[in-house]
Amino acid sequence: MNPVDVALIGFGLAGRVFHAPLIAAVDGLHLAAVVSSRAAEIRAAYPDARALGDPEEAFADRGIGLVVVATPNDSHLDLASRALAAGKHVVIDKPFALTSGEARTLIARATGRLLSVFHNRRWDCDFLTLKRLIADGTLGEVVHFESHFDRFRPEVGRRWRELAGPATGTWYDLGSHLIDQALQLFGPPLAVTADLAARRDGALTTDYFDVALQYERLRVVLKGDSLAPADDLRFVVHGTNASYVKHGLDVQETQLRAGGNPADAGFGLDPRPGHLVLPGGRKTAVAAERGNYRAFYEGLRDTLAGRAPVPVTASEALAVMELLESAEQSAAERREIAF
């Protein structure tokens, strides 16, 4: 089978740091074109890829099989719709769209075409380790799951993610990761209660979230804070047999930002794999799984070849959007929202 030619739209943080290196590292995919005004950077980094100034050039190219939309959230509906109308398979960087309504529109327009969303943190080293600990019974029944994505960024940045408007701020940027992981582990909750806030001086959008998901017995807490000097707590998970405590984020983003190659021997290895706490307080080390963001694009390649299911389905990404919105409603109305 010939490699699938891929057009990447956007060469900012998402396109340059995540999508382009991962696409280029997967056999069976070929980064054929990048749509961006940063033509010189594209040619320097990927000399075999064409630098295009208009996405219509990619849509009109019959050789392009897959279009990856790595642009600001307010452009997802338009660009993905045009790519689908041109007969392309489409990947969208998370979150899916501005609203769940837009997400449903895209699903309706994707008849006969693959439509997926880049929820890459399903392949974080710590999340893969936690999945194993739950699946093999090490933790017993999970009764409390606390997931953090904290940072210390007291100054408001000049980025579109920090501007006022729909689907901006840390809840949509980081909360979407935490929601997707929780849904993968536990399925949809019964209800959600949320506290969302803009707490930094000059903040225009959400920079803090504390969201509780209610299940029959299990309680899930998702937290993100931009004013957290002690920003390295990742998981606190209590089960009926043991607890799992993890500090430090997955290393793959840091490695990609530094120019690391996903094929490098040390890529995705967790230097701080966390530990188990057994009844009585005894701590034991945990063997860490290797993080693997390439798995998303390897899965897409295999899907297009008819060998595997879609690694992230559009319906799964829609569920994330619906829970993002339910939390916003809960915070605005200061009450629990049935989900």
C-alpha cells in the first residue's frame, strides 16, 4: 500500500510541535503539504513537504488523502467541513469544535469519510500505567480519581487560547484532556458540578477549574490551576486494594518542544513513574508504561488500511464536548447538572 499523503493546516504550537513530527515518524503516512504563512520554517523542517498559503490548495489536491486541522478552535467547523466536502479524511486537534452542535454538524457531514479528534493524552505514559493498574486489579475497585493539570503562569499570555470567547481558556484547552481520560476509564457520569474561574490579573477567560463527576460509588475530580507554584501533582487514585500517586506530567510534550524525535530510544520514558500506597502506608514502586503519541497516527494509518478501528471516534470526542458544556452550565448556574 502506498503511503497516505497528509496535508497539515496550521504550523503553530499544535501543528509544529505535535502533529508534524508525529506524522513524519509514522510509516505509511507522508507529510506532503503544510498550510501556513511560515513557509521558510516549513521548508527548513520538512523539505519534502510543500508549503501552501491557502487550504483550498490542499483540498483541491487529489493526491491528499488526509487533512489535519491544527488551527484555532473557531476555524474547526469551516476547515473540516470544506475538507470533508472535498472528499478528504479529517483529523481535528482537540477540542472537536466550538460547541457540541458544531461537532454534530461535522459528524453528519462525514458520511463515508474518517473523522477523528486528536486526544493524544490517551497515550501519556502515566495514563497508560494507570490503565494497566486498573485492568490488572492492582488497585481494586477505584472509588476516588483525582486528575490534575496545573501550571504556574501568573502572567496572561497573548495567545488566542487566552482571549475571551467560546472554547478558549484552560477548561477547553486542558480540561478536554482530563475529561477524555476519565470517560475512557469510567464512561459517562451521572452528574457534574463545576467551579470555573478567571483569577489572574487581566484574565479574559477561564484559568482555573475544579470539576466533580458523580458516579454510583466513584467520585472523579478534575483540576487545573494557572496559579500553582507546586504544579507537579498529576494523579491521586484510591482503590479498595491500593492507592496510586503520581507527580510530574508526561514527558512527550517537553521532548517534542525540544526537537526530540518520536523514534528516539528515550522518547516517552517516564522519569517519575509514581508509586502505590498499600493499606498501612507501605509504598511500592510502579513500573511505568512508555508514552506513545505516535500510536494515534499509527492507528489512523491502520484504520485507513482497513486493519483497525478509529483510535478516537467522533462520537467519543462529541461526549467530551457535551461534558465541557455541562460543566460550564453548572458553573454558571452554581448547581449540579445531570449528564
